[in-house]
Amino acid sequence: WYITDWACIHFGITTVPLYDTLGVANLTYCLNQTEITTLFVTAATLKSLLTLTDFGNLKTLIAYDKIDP
């Protein structure tokens, strides 16, 4: 995660931390407010994220871990 954050800062990309503990409604709100198009996630976070019905402008998910189908 540190390398991803450093690379974003280096290229002037704003990072927005999202946490599993925010809950479905707050995650949806954050995705819509920030207009995030790309998320870097762990396998655990991905499971929570896939429960959402509204992804806003999200287009790309990049997982740090191996994802089981």
C-alpha cells in the first residue's frame, strides 16, 4: 500500500482511504462524492465492496492479493 500511495503522490493523484468498517451506505456515499474511478483493494476489502449496488464512477479494481472465485 505504501508504494501505491507514494506513486500516486509522485504523479499528483489524490488518494482517498476507504475502510471496511464504514458500512455499505457510507462506502456508496464516498464513492459517489469522490468520483473515484480506480480502487486498490485487498481480498477482504473486495468482499465488502462487492456487496454494494451503486459503484459511482468506479471502473477499475486492482487487488493486492490473489482473488478466489
